[in-house]
Amino acid sequence: MRLDDLIHFAAGNLAAYRLRAALTISGIAIGIAAVIAVVAIGQGGRAVLIAELEKLGSTRAFEITVDHMRGEMATAGTFRLQDAVLIKEVSPYVEKMAPLTFSQMIDVRRPYSGTKPVLSQLIGTTADFTAVRNMPLQKGRFISPADVTGRQGVVVLDAALAEDLFPDTDPLGKQVFIKNIPATVVGILERESSLLMGMMNIRSAYVPITFAQEILNSQVIHQLAGVAVSREAVPQAIEDSLKVLKARHPGSGVHYTGLSVEEQLAAAGKVTSVMTLIIGAVAGIALLVGGIGVMNIMLVAVTERTREIGLLMALGARRRDILQLFLTEAVTLCLVGGIFGVLLGAGGALAIARFAHWPPLISPWTVLLAFSFAAAVGLFFGLYPASRAASLSPAEALRHL
């Protein structure tokens, strides 16, 4: 048979059993839609995550910490303020280096106002930190070197915390209490442009690291945050930083390690890719179930049309023609289901992405893969019923009622 005859014949047979065909097509469509939606949303989420991480800081940035994989924690003396100064002086590859100490869930309140304290994270650092993180100021200034050396009680608030504490007045120059210790507001950061940080809903207060040690009554510095002179110089900057630390803290038993922003981005991309693959595989089970439905309907069709098969063979149809006829019907079912699945999957991905505020990435390769997979499902699950139909004896088939 010619291809157009096969398609015409298959379409006629499927039209004769509209409800059965529609249910089978629905199963395939749901499977294809699930796969396309998951892949599109996963790729869009991965792109947004990487873009948001890039917003948080310079691609030349890196951090030096203790080896948390060994279960190590920073203690008093693990890092010292002078470490950051010496690393910047010794290494030609390090442009900026800021020590960091931080604490979660610190009460920050506006005195004599009756407003409730706001739970915030306290970050103690130096002026160099603005080069590590993208931190544009709305008004005022950031921490200065003089603030650090003089242990000045000054604080820079992020926009959300400033609005919580001072909804009706300009916070600049006003006083706040951080764990009952007074501090003067010298700067307000711009509202967070990062979707990731906005979703985390974290309020932050930045103070000189020496003032933070006074507030927390602790000399612990948790990590060093640096910026290399160029993107290519990051590995060498990390290596130089580790050498200085090992020389300054011999025999401490501490294992220092460095991590660049590029490595963090790569790790985030790998995690999201694996998650997309896993969820996509789970969604593919729906397509497998749809394929079983195709096999079921084709087996029923073979049984119901046994006499028809006998007549076709009696009129000269070869076994190959019967095989091609039933395979064409199975593939047609899957391709029609694929068309509806692509439309349903793309629509679902657009709706979910719009709700989640990120762009779905529906690539042509995803659609092509979905159609190819649908055709493969039709061939795989239609092969056995088609072979069974082609193997019937003409005489036996004609005697079938």
C-alpha cells in the first residue's frame, strides 16, 4: 500500500471508533504535556536561578571558609581581621577582601516608637564588601574604614528593614537598637532586585565587623569574601589566599577552602538539571501509561477486525500491508496525541511560569523530541498488535464472526 492509502485507511478506522480513539489520544497528550511542561519549567527555573545568583555579586568574587564537608566550624582565631589585610597586600590577584561575621534572628527595633522589633540577620563586615556583593545605596553611605577601626556604632539597613522600622519617616541619622545596643543609621540600601532574595524575605542590617563582635560578644569571623582582579585570576586569588592563611595559622588543624561564584553557579546549574531530569523521568511514566493504552486499543482492534483482515488478505493484501496498516493507526494516534500534548504542555508551562514569575524555555528541540518520542511509542506499542494482525491466517480470519 502507498503511504497516502495507509493514512486514509487508518484515519477512517479511527474515526469509526471516535470515543475510544479520543481516550487513547488523551492519555498520550497528557504524557507529552507533562514532559514538555516539566522540561520547560525546569529550564526556565535554572536560567532564573543562575541569573539571580549572578545578580547577588561579581563573577570575580570568591569566598574562603573552613571545610564544612569535614564538619569544621569557624571559631575565635580561625580568621582574624589582619588576615584580610595581608591577603590583599601579598597577592597581586586579590583586589578586595572583606571579613564577615553574621548572626541570624537578631532583634532590631526603633526606640520609643511602640513598633515591634524586627527579626533580622546581622552582618558585620568592612567597606570592601560592597565590591563582593551588588549593593547599591538608596541614600546615605556604606560602612567606612574609619567605622571599623573606631568600632563605630553605625548601621546600614536594607530597604525592607528600613520600611518596617521607619514607615513614616526618613531613617537616615535616626537611632535603632540591635540587641539593646544603640546604632545610628548611616545608609539605606536599594530595594533588593534579586527575585531569589526577595522570595527568602530576609531583613538585613550591616554594621562594622568590630561593632558586630561587640554586639554578639564574640570574636568569631565566619569567612573571608574576596574579589579577584579579573575573572581569569579567581583560581590564583583563591590559591594565594589559602597560602597566606596556612602560613598565618600553622598547626591550627583547620582546613581552609575556597569557592568561587563561578563554581557556585555551576553547582546550582547541575542541581537544577538533575532535578529536571528526575522530574521529567517521573512525568515520562504518564507517557508510558499512554503507550500501554495504545497497545490495548490496538489489540482490541485486531480482535474486532479479524474478519476485515481476512477480507483484505483475500483481496490480495500482503502480510506486510496489514502490518503497516496497524502500525500507521498506532503512530497516528500517538502523533495526534503529541500535537495536543505540545499545545497543552506549552500552555501549562506558560501559565505556571507566569505565576512563578520566570520565563519558560520551550525549545524547538524539546518539541521535536516530544514528537519523536510519541512516534516511537506508537511504533513500540503498536508493533505487537500489528504483528499479531499480520500473522492471522486468511482462512481462519474469514471464519471469525
